[in-house]
Amino acid sequence: MLAEPAPAGTAQPPDAAHVTEAFEALLADGERIEPRDAVPDGYRRMLVRQIAQHAHSEIIGMQPEAAWLTRAPTLARKASLLAKVQDEAGHGLYLYSAAETLGVSRAELLDALHSGHQRYSATFNHPALTWADTGAIAWLTDGAAVVNQVPLCRTSYGPYARAMRRVCQEEAFHVRQGYDVLWALCRGTPEQREMAQDAVTRWWLPAVALMFGPPDTVAGGADERAAAMGAALTRRSIAWGVKQHTNDELRQRFVDNCVPQAERLGVRLPDPAIRWNEERGHYDFSPIEWRQFRDVLADGSHCARRRLAHRVAAHQDGAWVREAVDAYAAGRDGEER
Ligand code: FAQ
């Protein structure tokens, strides 16, 4: 049964059962849910949380690579990095617009990000130390984003699914761009090859672990309780057609994609457990210890504080643009009256 239980001590609104019934009928018919459709509160909350976290990740995720715009080695590299960083800002905008159709404003969502009430992917709480990081970020984190987000093009909520189609096309291009940066370095001087290897070594685990969320396959081990909770949430998400696959299935797909690409590049993935498993038809890799990321997840790292402070400063610096837009709109309203 998909209906959310009413919070303790509150009565279900009288038409909640009808809303759930009509909503489930649409899902069962394979129809998209659109902004005009009434939806259960739990579905709306789940989507606002996921879309907001996603939008925040895009606009914070711009920062590590943007730090290299002024130091790109050639004009062509600078132009393509600039376009990539602008694409990420655009993804944030499509996603905030999709969230607005669920009755929450962009200003509210940005406030929640700035005050720490909503999260962004902790992947971006890692620093970009050298030019090679722009290659590793685009190859690995955008590569993970494509694996995670292509299924979201078929997610049950129409505005989110439509935003994801464009996002995925652009992310796929970013992966090629990152691969090309690494390819050039791997065929350069020994120092350049070393720089590429170092960047891949540092970005591998953040991409594998954090871009797919917590483990949701319960197989014993230290994170078993967390995985059980994650599995329950994932089941709910799949039943509502928001996600199509578990986090762990997508993580496996990502590892399977990357191993042969790393071999072609000539870089080593920093996980001694990676090896082809004939029986499973997949690459084995080390289990993800979610607790290992406690600091970056708790937004307690130096890098996390810098990311948020930079974002808040950019928002404050842009206040005059928002005021000018409001003044222009008010002037036009006056003229029309
Ligand atoms: N970092 O939320 P659940 C991109 C928290 S796109 C920090 O149940 P789920 C493109 C989570 O908030 C990147 N916190 O996990 C780009 C929650 O805590 P709370 C984003 C995290 O839904 C590339 C708790 O853990 N992609 O970056 C993280 O199963 C390059 C429990 O987790 C999407 O958003 C984390 N990584 O999986 C941009 C795609 N993960 O709120 C620039 C859509 C979890 O209870 C440069 N989203 N937490 O306090 C999804 O697929 C999922 O929401 C996941 C999370 C996979 C992100």
C-alpha cells in the first residue's frame, strides 16, 4: 500500500484516500504525473527533497571546476570549461523551475540551501587541486551523473523527467570533455601523467560513493542498519516511479563503465579489490563505508564551509539584479494599467 500514514495525532483530510487512489491509477496506467494532478503529500515531499538536493548540487558543483577557468592551459580548453560550468548553472535553473511546479519557490529553496537546511552532494566538498582535477571531475562525477540520471528521464513526475532529458545530453558531453582532458595529460610528460593519476585517485571514491547516495543493499557489515533504512526509502521511491533502480545497482553500472575506460586512458583506479567477476558478469569493488565520509557529509569540512560561503556571497552580490528585475516588472505593470 503506497499511502503515507497520517502523522500521529492528526486526522487524514477527507479526500486523501481519493487523491491516493487517482494518483496510483495514473501510475498503474504508466501516465506521467503533471502539476495539475493532486498527489499524496509524501510523493510531493520526496520530489521536492530530491529535486532541491539535485539543483543545489548543480550550482555548488560548478565551483571546483570554475576555480580553474582563469588558469586553463589553452584558449580552447578555457572555452570548453566555461561552457561546461555554465551548463551546470543552467541545470540548476531547470531543476529549480521543476521544483516550483510542486508549490515551493526558488527563493525558499535557496534559503534552505544557504541556511544548511537542505543539502547538496558532498562530492563537491573536495578541492580541485590541479588542472587535471577538471578532467577527473568531468569524467568521473559527470559520468556518475549520467548513469544516475538517464533513468530519471523516465521518472514519474513530468517536469522533472523533461528537465532531465536536456541535463543528460549535456552531462554526456561533459564526460567526453573530461576524458579528453585526461587523455591529453596521459599522453604528455611524466609529470602530466602523474597529475592525471593523482586527480583520478582523489576523485574516484567521492564519485563512486557520494554520487549514488548511501548503500541500499543490505548485505551485512558495518553499515547494515543504514542500508536497511536506505532500502526502505528506495523501495518507496521505486514504487512511486521516482527512481527506477537502487543506488547500489547504479553504482555497479558506473564501475562497470569506468574500468575499461581507465584501462584505455592508462590510469589506475585506486581500489585493489577491482577485478572482473565472471560469475556475476560485473566488476567487483570494495564495499562503500558510508561512515568514512562523516566529515564531508556533516558539512563540517573546511571545503564545505568555503563552498557555502562562496555561494551565499554570490547570491548577495546578485541582489541588485533581482531588485532591477522587480523594478522593471513593476514599471511595466504601471504602464499597462
Ligand atoms: N551528499 O537522500 P538519501 C551533479 C544524505 S548531480 C550529501 O535518502 P538517496 C552534476 C541525504 O541528504 C549530483 N548528503 O539518499 C554535476 C540524506 O540526509 P537527510 C546530484 C547525502 O536518495 C557534476 C541522507 O544522506 N545528483 O552533481 C548524499 O538514496 C559535476 C540519506 O540519503 C542527484 O541529485 C551526498 N552525496 O540517494 C554538477 C541525482 N547522499 O536529508 C557539477 C538525483 C545522501 O535525511 C559538476 N538524486 N545524502 O539529512 C538521487 O539520485 C539521490 O537523491 C541521491 C541520494 C543518489 C543523490
